[in-house]
Amino acid sequence: MSNAKTTLHWTPPPRPEWLAQVNTEGRYLDSANLVSLDGDELIASAQRISGFSDFGSDEWREPYAALIKAINEEADLNLFGRLMTRNDLLLWLQARLGIEAAYRQHPEIDDEVIDAPLFVTGLPRSGTSILFEILAQDPQFGSVRNWEMLFPYPPPERATYESDPRIERAEHLITQWYRVTPTYRSMHEMGANIPNECVLAQACTFRTEYFTALFQIPSYYQYLAQTDMHPTYSYYKRMLKMLQWKNPRRHWLLKAPSHLGYLPVIFDVFPDARVVLTHRDPIKAFASNTDLLGTFYWMRSDKAFDASAFESLLTHEAVAARLNQVIDWTARKQIPAARLFNFKYATMIEQPLPSVRDLYRHAGLVLSDEAEQRMQSYIAHKPQGKFGKHHYELGEQQQIALARQHFQSYQDYYGVPNEV
């Protein structure tokens, strides 16, 4: 099998004129001091803004320090990127302060039960988002929406869940990504009331792959690869209890491609969890994900996309290793095979509703008439490419043939068809 390195090419799109002007002016300002990303100062500011001082247990502090160091030394943020990042860090710190305040005020929150959550995971760009959105139409499931990930305190209440004033602010912050990098609109639909990936909700633990998607910070990625993820998922469970306390969910529907690397942890923290694995030709998913990461980095930095700094994340070998690891966990019974359910992207695109019916049957789930009607309506109103076609490079035929060797065992095991 070839060990040749994969060459990744990504060309950044032109910036909107207003943003290009802001960042050009920012090069002549002392932006590092004007927009501080000092870890201690951010903590003090979050405490002052929120009125709370208790962050709970200290397992977040080490990854927080690693993240702050990496951002300051490696991310090379432009002026607007620093503004976005400072705002984000303050929000994540305040979210943690708020969660801890809620538990102090109402310790009974800890009595909440997270019942048989359903996790959706798979390679990035393998259909996890569209499947997640379709499943979210089923009333038996509840998902964490963008606005409550950003502003979890005070705990959302059912009576005001659709009219909470936090929604308006979250809407502007979330859709700001479109105004900063308009090409992102063709990749993901964003909005305050749209459920998002668990990695954003986990940001207040400061131990999550979310940050490796936002910034070119290889030292933090290396730190993350060596750390225990149990604190992340345990704190996420704590957050979910708080979010369902005044706005009950029958079963949580949760999603993130990053879950693929932590399935044993998920089953440790959520023993009755069910996991749906989406499957797509890894070469197609790989190329699309490279474009997505390049776009994320370009939002905040003028630094060239350095794929070599992310070899453990952005090579065919690394992606194949993560896919094959799931097969190995299953064979060694480190994860319960009876709670894993497979879902093919190609089948979903051709026959979305029938493929969902098959998933429900295999997973022992009940698909009500109401849920099916809502799913059908959602699919009809969201055709593929609704917000523009997402273009990306797949590489030369020789590169594709070499890459295919790495993924062959995965594709054979799950019966994943080639798309290229």
C-alpha cells in the first residue's frame, strides 16, 4: 500500500469588501492589545459580565490554558478574527458559569434522567447533518438548538422556548459567518433555532474538536489527541440535564462527526445510548471536509491553509484509521454492536424517506404518522443545493486510486459504494 503523502489544495474565496477593508486597517493597529486574548483577563471579564464566579470543578482549566496558548501563538488571527474569537471565548466561559449557577440554585436538576439518547455520527460531510435534520422532525426527539448552546442560562422554559429574547442575538451571531465568508452558505444552513453539533455545546469544557475546526492550532490538536474525553461528555450530560429541566425532551437527538472517535466514552457516560453511523465514499467526504476546514480558518485568519500541520487530521491514512477503529472496537466488543445502526448517504440521497423508515425498523424505533408527515414536508422544502452548490476538488485519478487503497477495508465491511 502506498504511503505517499496526500497533497491538499484549497484556494480561499475573495473576502467581502467591507471585511477586507477592516482587516487591512487592522494590520496597522496594535490588535493584540486592543483585542486581548489573555486567558486570565477573559476569565475575569466573564465573571464580571455574568455576575457569577464559580466555574465548578477544575477539569476545564488545563485544556483552556492549552487552547489560549495555541490561539495566541499559532492561529495568526486578523482584526475581525480576534473580535469574533474574544466574543466566543467570553460566551463559552459565561455558559459554564451559568450552568454552575443553575445547579447551585436548583440542585434537583441533577435528578434529571437522560433517557436513551440517539447520537448521529460519521465522517464529516457524510450526510450526518441532513439525517440529523430529518430525524429532528420526529416529536419524540429533542435537540439542542444553536441559541441555547450559546446562551444556556437561565435554563430555557417550554412556555417561552420559541420566543426567548436570546434567540434574536444568537441569530445575528450565528449568521454572521455568512456575512464574513459568503461561500459558507452553500455548505451549511445556519440559524438560532436550528440544532447544531454537540461540539459547539461542548465548547464550555474547552476540550473539544470544535476548536480544531475554527483555528489552525496544531499544538492544541496534539493535546486533544492525548487527553481523556470523559470530562467533556460527562459535562455535556450535565448541560443536557439542565436544558431539559424546564423544557422536557423524551429522547435527546445529538450529532457530531467527532463522536466517531469517542464511541467507547459515549457508551460509558450514556450506557443506554443508540448511535447511527452514516457512511459515504470517504474520498468524496474527505475532499468536501478539506474545503470546509479551509473556509472556517479563512473566516478569522489570513494565514495560508497549512495542511501539513494537520497531518493527523487531514490525511487519507488518518481518516481510514478512525474508520477502521470503529470496526476494531466492535470486533473487540468495546462498544455494543446491538446499539450501532448503519445509514448510507447514497441511499438517503436517492430515497430519503424509505431509508429513514429502514433505519427506524432496524433501530426498533416507532415512526408515527405525524413524524413521517413532518419529515416528508421538510425534505420537500429542502432540496439538495438549496443554498448553492458546494464545489470542491477531488484530485487526479492516480491520487484517487492510491487513496482508495486506504479505505477499501472500511468500504468492504460496510458495503459503501464508490462515488468517484
